[in-house]
Amino acid sequence: MIAIAVSEFNAEVSSGLLAGCRSALLERRIAEQDIEVTWLPGAFELPAAAARLSLRPGVCAVITLGAIIRGETDHYHYISEAVTRGLMQVTIDSPVPVLFGVLTCQNVELARARSVPNGDSNKGYEVGLAAVAMMS
């Protein structure tokens, strides 16, 4: 089982990342029934969810997907740092691979460019491939 935790915030971008990730997993012969998606309110919730998912029996890898996009306040910096540090700690502590598929972009255009569902630069697709490689 591969668990995917996805942030609902910036849903257009997150959905594109998920589509790319799912495509990569299916191409690498991961069965649809072996992919479990959990939606979360935002990126800040990803580390806690990833920690819980990594301990579930049968989970072979955890993929985190989301987008933190710079706005007009400092909020972007605090969330980016908290999520990155939190997921790094989960990665270190986890018995299974935990993959970071969270975009941190300066604007929505950059995030969209990295999450086009069937695009060559879909970062969700890249993370899906990395998950399969890490499980090998």
C-alpha cells in the first residue's frame, strides 16, 4: 500500500500533483487498490498525517503532496519552513520511505506549471517515480 497525503489548499495545484503521482504509480504497476489517498485541509497538516500513515500496517511508502504559494504576508515562509522541517523529521523517524512532493513557489503560475496533470514537469509524477524507486 502506498499512502498519499494531499493538501486541499491550492486544490487546483494539489489535484494536478495527485494526477501526476497516480499516473507514475500506475505506470510502475502499482495497483489502484494499493493507492490510498488522504485529503487534509492544508500543507501544515502533512507532517502529522505522514507520521501516522507511515506507522500503519501494510504501508510501504508515504507520499506528501501540496503547494505553498507566496502571498502578500510572511505566512508563506513560516508554513514552508514548518512543513519542510516536519516532513524531514518524519522521514528520519519513519520505518518506510516518506517523499516530499510539496511545491514552494513564488506565484501561482509557477505552481501550475509544475502540476499540469499530463505535463513533462509534473512534480507529482516525479515523486511517484521516486516512491517506487525507494521501495525497491
